Amino acid sequence: MDEQQSAEETLHEMRRELIETRNLSIKADHALRGLTTEMKQLGRRLEAGERRTALNSIASYVLFAALSFAGMFLFFRAAIERNEVDHRLVEEKQEQNQRRLADLEAEIERRRQSERESYAFLELLQSGRRDEVVERFAAIQGRLTDRATLELFRREVDRTRQEVALDAYREGIKAAKAESWERARDALLRSLTHVEQATYTPNLRYQLAESLYHLRDWSAAEPHYAAVIETNTLSRNDTILATYHRAECLERSGRNGESAVVFRGFAQRYDYHPWAQSALQKAASLERRAGGSGEKK
């Protein structure tokens, strides 16, 4: 009885252990399945992570390559633009140098031309051809580049001009005394052309006016009479004659009103002169003619 009971207990114990073992097996199987599932999930996660890492690497490489290409493109573009700017600067510098070279060559040629002109003019000065010296200097002075040489030539030409003018004046006075009026006119005009103002200019203008008067060139003579009378440098007799002749020139030039004024002024100033009465008569006649024609006095 005891053995049977003991066997039953043992059997019961074995059954219980078997059940526990079975339960443990089931639990272990469930745990293994769960672990397998987790391993699979972890594997899938690792694969997804690897794919993301690969994609990120590819994207990073592409981005790096794009940035590198953009940087290289910008660098080369900047280099090209800098080269273009440098090229333009070089071309501008070359053009400036060419212009400067052309200017220098032109300046050298002007200096050479000036030296040739100076040498030729110096020979002309030494030749004693004074009239030609004066005429030639007027043509070349603008082409002389050396100021010192130009100033020396100008002084020499001024001295020569004074000499030529004085000689022409003396020739004109001599011709006027000989009543060779055309020769006197030409010589005195030549003198006046060379020197407009000199100590003898008032007498020159008076003799020139007289020459033109005797040549019946009334309109040309009148301004010279007027100019010399205004200077108040003539002798009394020459002033009287110049005033009367001026009035006659105005009359014969058809300027009756002006002529009447000069004649009347002559009669009032030189009332003692034998020509005073004639001047009054002429003034009255000219005033009537001027009034009749509507000419202003």
C-alpha cells in the first residue's frame, strides 16, 4: 500500500515535472520565436539604416560634388573675368603707349622742322634781305618750338621792322617833297604796315593823307587827316591845311553833312584865315544840300 502510494506520488511528481518541463519548453519556444522576430526586426532596422546611410552617403557625395563643381565653376569664371579685365587693361595700356609714341614722334618731327626753319631763317637774317625777313617771320613764328630762339628772332625782326619802316618813311617823305605822289603813297603805306606807332607817325599820316589827296583818293585820305588832326602834333599851318583838305575829302566823298560841320568849324576856329570865308560859304551850301536830301548832319 505504501509502495503503491509512493509510486503514485512519484508518478504524480513526474507528471508534474513533465508538465512544468512542457510548460518551460513552450515558454522557451515562445521566447525563441520572440527573439527570432526581434532579430528579424533588428535585421530589417539594420538594413534600413544601412540603406539610409548609403543614401545619405550618396546624397552627401552628390552634394559635395555639386558644391565642388560650383566652386570650381565660380573660380574659373572669376579667373576668366580677371583675365579679360587684365587683357583690356593691357590693350588700353598698349593704346596709350602707341598714342604717346605717336605724340613723341610728332613732337620730334616738330622740333626737327623748327630747327630747319630756325636755321633757314638765321641764314635769311644774315643775308640782309630785310623785307623778306619780316614777311618770312610772320609765316614761321608759329612753327618755332624753342622759346629762347623765338624771342631772339622776334627781337631781331622787331629791330629789322623798325629799320624797314624808317627807311620807307624817309623814302616816302622824299617822294612827297618831289610831288611823286604814287611813290610817296606806296612807301608811306609800307612804313605804316611795318610799324603803326612811332615818333614820326603823325607826320607820316599827314604826308600819306596829302599823297592820297593829290591822287584824288578822297575816301582813303580822310581817315588819315582825321587821325593826325586828333593827335594835335602838327604845326599850325599843317593843321590848318589838314583840316581844310579833310573837309574837301568829305565833300567829294558825298558826305555833305559831315563836310559842312568841318568847314564851319574851320571858319570859326580860323576866322582870320583867307580860307575862312570860303569855308563858311561851302558849309552853307553843303547844309542846304544835306537838308534837301534828308542827310543827317
